[in-house]
Amino acid sequence: MKIPSCLFAVFWLATPLHAQEVAGGTKTIFDLVKAGGWVMIPLVFASVLTLTLILVYLATLRRGSVVSREYMETADALIKKRDYLGLLAISNRHQEAVARVTSRMLEFATRHPGAPLQAVREVAETEGGRIANALTHRITYLADVGMLAPMLGLLGTVTGIIKSFGELGKRAGDASQPILLAQGVGEALVTTAAGIIVGIVAMSFHAFFRGKVQNLISELESSSTHLLSLFATSYEKKTRDNRVPPRPSALNDDDDY
């Protein structure tokens, strides 16, 4: 499962590493982070950003933010009564996505009473598509972090190895060169490990939220279609009721005369 594996990775990052035995003794993860160099600064920022986005998405990407039973029951009753102004007022007070779609649809219908039903339908579909795109776009930030974090880690490894070989060049002929090289490369690889872990966490939660967003979009489409169908039936019936009766023909006038 995606969430437990991500939480395990975060827990692994927050706990001390077991013995990385080096000449100076055992190192904790905080020592290794410090040894990772300047690249660890954007990686730490990326990890904090990832955690923040995860918490925000868990709090906001809920079914209640798209549709609620209370609103659907109220909208259903008001549409059947043809109380469009009352439904418009209620929709403006609600924050659900389906309420915004209904509000935009009713605003257009009330401002343009003679507009064909197809035009009203297109307004509702456009607003629904805009909200769906906004939901999809929100979670792309996690995918961006998931792609950039491993690249930052690789950059830190490359710069760390360059620095290690530079130090070795200053100690030409020193018998401790292999040990120094091993230590330098080991510390440089810390950034790669950190970048990969942050990337795994970000991409795993992105996959989780992507599925959740798809479910929310399906809920929005289903609810909007239901209300639009009710509105279409009521709108056509209202149009027929308001139709002016045909004027009697001249022939009938003559006959009556």
C-alpha cells in the first residue's frame, strides 16, 4: 500500500542510522545530513514542502468539498419548485464545487431568460471542467517535487565527489588516500539517498491523491449531471407554460363575424 510505505520512509529519515562505522566513530543521520553539503538545504526544503502539501491535501481533498447530501436535497427540491433565485442564493452561500457549477449556470439562465437550454448546459459544463482541471493541477506540485528531489541528490553527489578528488589531489602520495576517498564518496552519496527518499514519498502520495481526485471529479460530474437534468426538465416545462397562445386566424374572425 502507498501510504504505509511513505510513512515508513519518513520514519526512516527521522530516526538515527545504525552504525556507519568510520574512523571517527558512529554517525547519526543528522551527522550525515550535515556532511551532505549545501545541496541538503533545498532537499530539506523539499521534504518540508512535501509534508505540508500532504497535510493540506488530506484536509481539503474530501468529498464534502465537492458535493454534500444537504445541498443536493435542497437543490433538488428548489429546482422542482422552479425557485431558481432561491437556489442561486443558497448556491452562493455554499462552498461545494457542485454549488459553484449550479451558481454559474443559474446566473447565466437568469440574466439571459431567452437563452436556449444548450447554452445553459455549455456554461455548466465549462465551469465543471474548470473546477476539475483545478483539482488535477493542485496535486502536480507533489509530482514536481518527486522529479526534482532525486536530481538535486545526484547534483550533491557529483559536487561531493569532485570535492573529494580535489582533496586527494592535495595529498598525492599519502597512504591514507583510499580511506579518504571512501569516506568522501560515502558522504557524497548521502544527498542521493535523501533525494531518492523524498522523491519516493512525493510520488507515492501523488499517486494516492491522483486516484482521490479522479473519484472527486466523478462525484462532481454525477451530481452536476443530475441537477442539470432536473433543471433542463423544469426549464423546458417553464418555457412551454410561458409560451404566448397563438392569435386567432383571420378566417376564424370572419366566421365569427
